[in-house]
Amino acid sequence: MVFSFQFISIYLCLELTNNINRKYISTMGKISNNTNKNKGFTLVEVLLLIVVLILVGGLGYLGFKQVNKKSKTSTSSTTTTKTTTPTTTAATTTPNQSIIKIPELGIKITVPDAIKDLTYSTLTADGNVYARFSTTSVISLDSACSVTFGPLGQLSKTNGQYPSAGINGESAMLVKQYSTFYIGYNTPQSACSKDDNINSQVRDYFSVFKSSLPSITQLP
């Protein structure tokens, strides 16, 4: 729209200039010896020319301003829609595994998904900390197979070095020896359920848990 007004204004300016030239030539043909009196354009024609030039200049400025504004808007829009891809951190465990932290024993254990619902209860006796294990899946088979019974076995934390006689006279298996303490493991002493079919399933969970014991590491 602005450029149409500019074109029309320029056209009018050219027409006015031509008209002035024609009048000027006609006037020159009629002048007498007193050329100084009739020389030049009339005041009205000069004013009209100035008005047209101002109009053309103003419309040109408005057109330039509008184009510049559109350019800035386009640049701003591009900046606003720019997105940044977030950084992702690789998993610290292999697929289908979970890390279970046991702060009471100062350790963590990596287990497969088969026992990712691992649960435990702890007790302290004679300065040693014991943790008995089960899973919610096992408990759902028989409530007697709870963490109180410990159908998956028991881990213990004892200060010092592992004695050959075991923990408290029991033949606990050494799992990990650390600088100030060691982790021992005891298997369940009996079946937790009166149903042999359930006990068979529990033994499968027990085997999976026992095979995960080498993954035990000390918490930082």
C-alpha cells in the first residue's frame, strides 16, 4: 500500500514538473525586454513542488521503516523458536537391572528385574547389623515369607576382619571384606511356606538373590 502511494506521488510530481516546464517555455515566448520581472516560477508552483517532494520523502521513509520492522520481527521470531537439546546421562547400570541401597549395612547391591521389588528389615544385636530379605512378589505368594522370616537369606555387617569361625559362632559366608568391616551372608534355615509349590518358587527367587551378592559394593 505504501509503495502504491509513492508511485502515485512520483507520478504527480513528474506531471507537475512537466506542467511547470510547459508554462515556463510559454512564458519565455511572451516575455519582453523586462526579463528580470517575469523570470522564474510562480510562488504557488514552487510551494506545490515542495509539498510533493515532502510527501514523496515521507512516504519513502514510512515504507523503509515498515520493511525494517518486518525484518526485525522475523529475526526475533527465529531467535525465540530456537531450542536447545537437553543433555542426557547414560545409565550407570546395564538394562534390566536395579541398584538397591542398604544404608544400614553401608552397601548397595545390583539385582536383576526378577527381584527389583527387593525389600528387607534390619535389627542390631551385639554391635552387629543384620538385614533379612524378601520381595513383595514372594510375600504375595505367602505372608509367612515376609522379611521377618527372611526367605532370601540374611546379610550382616560386622566391624573388623572376618574370622574363620564365622559370625557369632555361625558359619556365615564372607561376601565382602572392607577396611573397617565385612559383610557376611547366611542362608535361610528352613522353608517359609507350608505349600511346596510356593517353596519351589521362593527357591528360584533365593537363587537369583544369592547370585547377585558379588555385585555388592560399599556406599560412598
